[in-house]
Amino acid sequence: MAGAFALGGNEYGYNANWTFTAFFCCLAASAGGALFGWVCAQLISCVHRYDNGVMGGVVAMDGFLQKFFPHIIVAQAAYKQETGADLSRSLYCAFDDQILQLVTSVLFLAGTVCELSGTTAYLSRYHGRKKVMMYSGILFMVAAIILCAAEHISMIIIGRVFQGIAISFASVSVPIYNSEMAPPRFRGRLNQLYQIVLTGFILVAYIINLIMNLVHATRWGWRFSLGFAFVPSFMLFLGGVFLPDSPNSLLERGYVDQARKNLEYVRGTQDVDREFDHLVEAADLAKQVKHPWVNIFSRKYRPQLVLCACCTLFQQWTGINIIIFYGPEIFTAFGANTTLSLVCGLIIGACNHLSTYVSFWVADYFGRRFLFLQAGVQMVIAMLIIAISLKEINNPNKNLWEAWYILGMLCFFDMAYAWSYGPLAWLYPTEIQALDTRSAGLAVASCMNLLFSFVIAQCFLTMLCTLQWGTFLFFAICVFVMTVFVYFFFVETKNMPIEECPFLFANHWFWKRYAQSGIGFGEKLVVHRKMLRTQEMGTEFKPAPGMEAVVEEVRQEIEMHGRLLTPLDMENIKGHGTLGSQDSTGPPKPSSTV
């Protein structure tokens, strides 16, 4: 999903095969995904689990709502007395409350502030991914204790703030760690373990919610649900303590010998010379990228900036939050009991989790762009059918078959999301970044995700109550616009070495006007390394599409200066008219036969 990792794959001749150590490290680190999945389900569980049905014409919602949101119960009773209708059985307005929405959204607001302040990026770079995972686990454990013991709404909000900071730490450090520990040719699949574990724990949360309801834990069950987050938190903390740190992170902090030992350990062999040399080179050259934020806002990297932002922005505006929330509510509105409503949530969670495996297996075969487009069409169809159906049955007549029908459409939507925007909105931004923009680009993606998660969480219940069935029509239009945008502006990255993906923009009908406006140091490095590799293998050098101008620039620099010009060299030329110190080093020079 995110992170600055070594370039390339097996074409570099790495002795990096599948090992249980690498798999276990990625799986253990993905406990961060378990935490994200758990907190996604927490508030929904607290709202849905404790509705005891209609008693004497007044809805009595014990547990979480009764303790922290009694005004919702009062409002429902007043609505019942005024109109004779039961607001708790409303299709749309049962939980329209700004404070309730704040309890959800404050988590994302805290994460956004953490990202914008640079705290997460600083800790990841100078303390290492492993320690940041440990910090995240500690914060989550503190949050779980606060939430479990909460006696006032302020404690709930404080706990959610701690969770938001921890989410910011985990959502950056875990994907980077997985990317750096995975063998290059298995990076795509091992990176998606985060999303698989995330959706898996959403499913586990639904199961526990159902169990709590079946044992009638109406008073203390919400405490168990919120406090159970301590378990994956402790797993992530243990990972931060006992897992080996990634070689890339160690090299960034100057621990060269330990980086070599950890690479040998995770690869299961001492024959790691070629991969380690490339890691050292990548770490040294990454230090020369002084201004990644300046780079990504430059004209040349406009495609990376726009598409990184759009990926995670689109993820939120698909309407997935309303699908997850509304699934159980549709059964409540049609007169079902709490248990059946929770079974509905369980079905949606199962569809979400199982469909994630589709992306896990076919993303490299069909391609990212294809899955975005196919899922977009499927989601638009599902949203339109739901909107039209709800308009026609605006006054439920207690026929549960109608609820099952709408549930089918919700699952139809959820499956498409789970194999497209769910995992790929994180994978795609990592593939299109150049060396010059990687850290900033992935921070943009993470920040946009948290920011618009906050916006959606704060307003979607009010939107549902105001627009009613039109809310689904609104999101259908959003997904349609996204799908058109993907069709015209997304490039396909399947079967492309990750370091060559940025060159795709040079031949794109729209982005080429930006991509061809200059040549970045990262692009020159990729071309130069490919020249050296073909020279070592004794094969003919064939530029990939979009490389032509960069190849010419590299050859000119090598002929004139004997090496590539680094960003520091360019600053010296601009400031002093010379390269500066003669002992400054660049990548080795290929022979003239290349």
C-alpha cells in the first residue's frame, strides 16, 4: 500500500524466494489491519446490537445508546407520540444525530491531523517501521481500556482520538513494512494481507456482536466489543517488539550490518548480495531526494499527485460506509428482530471478506484498471436498483422478502468494492510513484483517505435522513463519475516492473503534457540501472515505452560527466556553475557498448 521500497523484482536476479519467515512477518504486522477493521465495526455494533424491539409502543435501546445517547431514545418516543410512527423502525432517520456521527468521525480527524503534522512520516523514517507498529499497538491498548471503562461521552471521544492516532501510525507503517519484507515477486499478494486481515476482523466483529445479542448481553456487551480491540492491539505490540526490523528502515538509519543480517534472515539464505547492494544504493540515493513535497507539486508529477489523491478519495465516495451501516438497518425497518438484523450484517461482512480474495488472485492477471472499471459498473447498477426499490417501498409493509432482496443488492455492491477500491486504492498509488515523489505521494493518499473518511462519517447519517432513497442515487452518480475518470485517466500497471510504471504517463493521451515536461532523477536512475543490468547479462538494451527521452539524457550525462548527475549536482551547477567536489559519487558508468 505504501512506502519507499527497493525497486524491481526477479528480473534483477535476486535470490528472494517465498519463505515462511517473510510470510509470518507480513501476517503478524497485518494485525494493524485487524485493528482498523475492528474499529470500523465497533460503532455500528454498538448501535445495532441492543435494539430490543418494540415494547409498549416505545423503543427501548439498552446498553450503549441508553448510556451515552438517551436523547435519541427520547426523540424516538416523542416522534412516536406526535405521529404514531415508530422512528426506530424508520428506513432512514433512526440515528440522525451529530454527536453520534462525531464519535465515529473524530477518529479520522485525529488521524488526518497526525498525517498533516508529519508526525507519522517522521517516526517511520527516524524510529523505524517496527517501533511505529509498537507505538500503534500501545495507543490502541490505551484506547481499548478507556473505551471499555467509559462512563461519559468525553471518554468515548478521547478513546477514539487515541485510536485515530494509532490508525495513522498503523496504516502507514504496516504496509511499508510488508512491502519491504516481502520477496519482490510476491510483494503484491503479501501487501494485500493487510486488507484481508482488515475485512476478516470486520467479520469477526459481526460474529461477536451476534453472540453478545444471543446471550442477552444488553448492559455490558458494548464494553466487551470495544474492549476486545485490546487483543489485536497486543498482537501488533508484540510484533513491534519481536519481529525483525526491515532492512530498508535499518539502512535509512545507518545500521548497515544489522540490515544485512535481517535480509539474510527473512530471505532464508546468505546469498543476498545483489538485492542488498540495490537496497544500499536505493537508500543512498533516496537521501539525495531533498524535497519530495516540492517535487510532487511540480508540473511533471501532476499525474502522480492527482491519481494518488483520487484513489483514496474515490474509495470513500463509493458509498461503502452507507452500505455497511444500512444493511442491518433495512431489516430493523422491515420489522425484523435484532438477531436477524445482525445476521444481515454478518452476511455483508462475509461477502466483503471473501471477495477480497478475488483481488488477491486476479489483480495481476486482469489488471488494476480493469477491476476498477468492472467494479464501477457493478456498483452503479447495484446503487440504482437499491434507490429505485426503496423509492417504490418507501412505506415498508413488513414483507421481509423485500429486505432480503435489497440485502442481495447490498452484497452485490459490496463484492465489487472488496475486489477493487478496497485493496487497489492502496496498491495503485505505490506503483505509479517515482523515486522523487514516493514518500510525499503516499502521504497524500493516506491523508486524503483519513480526511474524507471524516467528512463521510460526519455527514452520511444526516444525508441518509435528508435525501432518503436519494442518498443511494447520489452515490450511484458519484461512482459513475469515478468510473468515467478511471477510464480516461488511469494507466494500467499490470506486468510492469514497479520502477518503470511512472514512464507510462509519457505516452498517455492527457498526462504526457505533464510527464514530458522534465526528467526526474528517479527516472534517470531506473534507466541507468536497466542499462547496467542488460550489460551484465550481455543482452540488448530495449527502452520501455516512455523511456526514450530519459535514455538520451542519461547517455549525454555519462558522456559529459562520467556518471549520472544527482540532485545535489544539479544544485551545485545552478548555484556555482560546477559540479562541486570532485569526489562526489554517482551510480557506476556503463560501458560504451550499452
